[in-house]
Amino acid sequence: MLKGKHIILGITGSIAAYKAAYIIRALVKKGAEVQVVITPAGKEFITPITLSALSSNPVISEFFSNRDGSWHSHVDLGLWADAMLIAPATASTIGKMANGIADNMLVTTYLSCKAPVFIAPAMDLDMFAHPTTQQNLDRLRSFGNHIIEPAEGELASHLVGKGRMEEPDKIVATLETFFDESMTLKDKKILITAGPTYEKIDPVRFIGNYSSGKMGYALAEACAARGAEVFLVSGPVSLQAKHPSIHRISIESAEEMYQCAMDVFPSVDAAILCAAVADYRPEMTSAEKIKRESTGEMTLKLVPNKDIAASLGQIKMADQILVGFALETSDEVHHATDKLKRKNLDFIVLNSLRDQGAGFRCDTNKISILDQEGTLTEYPLKSKQEVAVDIINKLVSRLK
Ligand code: C5P
């Protein structure tokens, strides 16, 4: 996948800079041509001699060569690249990239680069969690840059938390997947439903559920990162879609989600129905706030909502893929098999509230995927971002 690809590797001043040597080796082994651009601080952590020997190219750090005064053109470099990878990326460089502070060769090259950009942050846990860093990363995401999330673990400070640069093999695998034509979602349109629905009782009250939308938003970001155009029909959640290829359509009720999904579905290649849709809504919605004093004891009559998944299953074309979710509390596989058939899904993602770290509101999930052929694949507990990648890999194989 990486054979003949031109990769700019940006290295910044972090302890993790030594891992850049492994990244270069792996990229070169896979046939890529690597041009290293290092910040002045980066050179304090790893020597250009090591990097040039591994990449078989002189390392660029300054705008001009000290030896002969020749100019290093960040513009030419930016145009040469098939991808730019910044690994490790410090909080400082991330801040400069997000705000156009082009005071070194790395950031000027970034601003000149038209190719996809991958950023692997590396910093202490509190620096990573700081709102400044998070806002800068969100800004970079909104430009379509790919953030390779740091892992949790022991940091250079000996503190333990999120901020460790992702391991070199995983970083290289991310690039490989990106360039793998069989794994791409380029030119594909995907509908994703996410979050809860709110079913109005009166102007101030509703029936809802605990869905946070995290799984659906992780799926939307992962599909967009693979090149898809995403239509994210979202119930009320506090999350934001970051990637510019995600069109978010905000709805409240199951009926609104149904209308929206039915409108969008005919024009997409696949739909992933991740939303926790309310099965029932109040038969009547009061225009005025219901008063305890005048109402006394009350009974709320509920009527069933339309099943969006089943409705899409009925109008599904032969070349469209429909993916559902099943969140169960018991007899999981039996219920999932039933839903798969009843809703005419191509595969169903099953998670159980019996598993620790799975389901509503968590940042992690533990899933199994059951397909139409009856194959059940179980996955270990992972972050919702990693789970999204597993689901999309399955989707991609189906879309071919
Ligand atoms: O039947 P149940 O709600 O457990 O099915 C879950 C799957 O069906 C999920 O993919 C969910 O998004 C979808 N669903 C739907 N419309 C409904 C109820 C569920 O699309 N009214």
C-alpha cells in the first residue's frame, strides 16, 4: 500500500522522537520514500544523522542550508508529498499548526501541504487533556487532518494517563489502511443515526434514554476519515462532529429521525443505525406545561414509534448495506439473530449491558458482529474509536 508513496515525516521536540526512527524503518521497508522535517527542538531529542541514515535522505530543519545558502522549499515539499505525518506532535507544534504560526520549516511545510495530514500527539496527560490542546486538535480535525489518538499508559513523567504517542506499528498501519484501495470509503455516502430520541410529553418534559451518541459519532468520524461523505442524523447529544465531510442533521423525536433517514437513505451506499430510538411516544403532547395541581394522578398513554431500521430494510436496494445495533440485557445472540432477520440487516453489532465497559455513556465498548450468513465474530473490549474501525472494516468488505 505504501510502495512508492512520498511521505513527509515531521518530528518535534518530544521524548517519543526516538520512536520516529522505528516509523522511518517501517515506512522504508514497505517501499515508501521518507523525507524528514524536524523542528529545532526535535534535534535535541534525536540526531539528524540517525534520521538521514534511516531515510536515505538529508534531514531538513532550517529554511536555508548553512553550507551553501540554498533554499529548502517548503512549497515544493508540500506538493511532493502523498501524505504528511507528524509523529511525535507536541502541544506546541499542534498549537502552531492549528493557528498558522509558521515560524519553522515543519509548520510552513504543513501549511503548503495539499496531501492528507496525520498527527500523532505525544505529551503529558494534563497537557493533552488541557482545553487549549483539545481545542487545537478539534480545529485540526475540522480541517480534515487525521488525529492518531495517543494511548493510555506510562508517560515520560512516570505519571500514567492518556498522552503516550501511539506505537510506531499502529501509526504505520493507519497510513497503510488509508492508502489501501480495498479499505477506502472514498466516493461512498453513509447514513448514520446516533444518540437518543426525545419524545415530548409537554413543552418541558420528554421520554428519553441514556444514549450519549459516542458510538455513532465515533463511527461518523471513522467513516469520514476513510473518505466517505457522512449524513449523521443525530438526536440531542452534547457531542460535535469534527470532520468537514460529516453533515449533521439534528432531530429530536423518533418520527423526525424516521422522516430524515427515509429521505436520505435512497441516495447512500450504506446506513449504520446506531441511534437508541424510543420505541414509544406519548399519544398526546400537551401544548401547555402539565400542572400537578390541576391534573392530580395521571396516566400517560404511549403509542409505538415506527421502526426506522425495519422501514429502511424494506426499501433497501440490492447494492445497499444496512447495519443495525442490538443492545441487550439477556439472551443476546438469540435477540440479535431475530432483529437481523426481521429488519433485513446485512449485519448487526451486538453489545450487552452485562459486559463491563460496554453500552451507554462509556468510552469503551465490547461488541460481537453477527452477519446474515450466521457468522458471529467476537471482539475484545476497546475504545469506541477502535470499535468503529472494526465495524467499518466489516462494512467495507461488504460494500465491495
Ligand atoms: O429493536 P431494537 O430497538 O432493539 O433494535 C435496535 C436496532 O434498530 C438499532 O440499530 C436501532 O438504531 C434500530 N431502531 C430503529 N428504529 C426504531 C427502533 C430501533 O432504527 N424505532
